[in-house]
Amino acid sequence: MTSAKSREVDARLRVGLEIALKAADGTLSAFYKGNPKTITKSDGTPVTLTDRRAERFLRDSIAKAFPRDGVLGEEYGETPGSSGFRWIIDPIDGTQSFIRGVPLYGTLVGVEFEKEVCIGVMVLPALEEYLYASRGNGAWWAKKGARPKRAKVSATVRLEEAFVCMTSVNTFALRDRMAAFEQLRSSVKRMRGWGDCYGFALVATGRADAMLDGVMSSWDLAAIKPIIEEAGGRFTDWKGVPTIYGKDAVATNSKLHGALLKALNG
């Protein structure tokens, strides 16, 4: 990437972090109040009015700052661009957690340049922490009121010593992978259902060794991939392809990746 393009990436990271923090903060009132207004979408999944308001805020902010950039969001689809940059956003990742008052939800903002993700921002507003990364500049982790510090994955090297997170056992059942789930469960030290973006945040900061999710979309993953990789980890789909378009995902500290994929795929 040229120096001019690097400056463009830096500018988008600054804006991305600013608007992700604002959008995330805007979700807290409804979260703390409880029982947010919810609509069931055509695919049977829930969405809150808070989610839609946050996505509109992000889209309007992006259009104002970078009018030639494209945008893809979970709720309002694709807005084409002409700059080579495309923002991929998910204002509330972990809707079920948000609805139930569980603080493990996040706001995700990713940016692609020519179909390669180069920026990731993840804000966990109810936990008062956030992560961000840009390609080649490391991943950073901050808690409210503290200066950001480098985000680094764990150093665990043996699967039997690994702490693994997942979103739901149901995703293994839906994928006809219950045998793989049992194999994994018996192979690792501990498995916990701390899912959605929070599980990936734990991997990026060394608090967990791996995270699995069997049902994903690009807006769930665009922000996460650069954060994991810049923190020293490895991010792929369940086949081992480093993509945000594989419909599933596994993130590890890199040392465990091969063994985890082998266990996952039998």
C-alpha cells in the first residue's frame, strides 16, 4: 500500500473509531432501561429499533466524511461506492445479549480496501472497553479512562491447555457437527459459551485462546479479522481460508490453529 493510501487508511481509522464509540454509546440507554423495542425480520431473527438508529447514524457519518466510500450494513444493505473503500458495519453484534440485558454485545466497524479488510473497530459499550487495528499498525485495546495498550494473543501451545469460546452449541447441530463439538469439548481444557464479538475480543487480548462460530456474515467478521491478525493471531473460516465471506469463523492465537481445525473437521 502506498504512503498516500496509508494516509487514507489512517484517516478512516480515526473516523471509524470516533463514530463507533458514539454509536455504541448511543445504545446504552435502551440497554440499561431494558426490554428494548424489537422487530422480527423476515428471516426470523430479531432486530431492535436501537440497532437501526445506530446503523443510520454510522451511515450518515460515513457519507459525510467519505462520500465516495461504499457501505454494507446488516440492516440497510449495500450502498455502492467509487473510492475502492467499503465500510462493513454491525451496530449491535449480539442482539440476543442486548435484548436480555447481557453486557457481552458490541458495535463493529470494518473497512475494506479493494476487497481486503484493512481496518477493524470493536466497541463493547456495556463493558467500557474497545479494540481497534489497522493493517501493519498492530491491534490496540483500551478501557474507559485509560490509554490504549497493545492487544496481544495468548502463548498457549497445546490444545489440551486451551481455553476455547463459542457462540452456541446449536450452530454445531445446524452444521451437522455435533461429533466435532464433542471431540473439541473433550480435547481442550475448558470451553465456554461467551459468544459473538466478545469471544473474539477475548482471543485478541489473550484472555482466551480460541473462538468458534458456525453461523456468520461478513458484517459480523469484517472488524474482527484485522484485530485478531494484528494482535498476532490467526483468523479463518472452518476450512482454514482467511476470509470474512466463509459463513463461519475460527480465531486462535495462531499456535493452536492447525490442531483446532483438525479437531473441528474430524
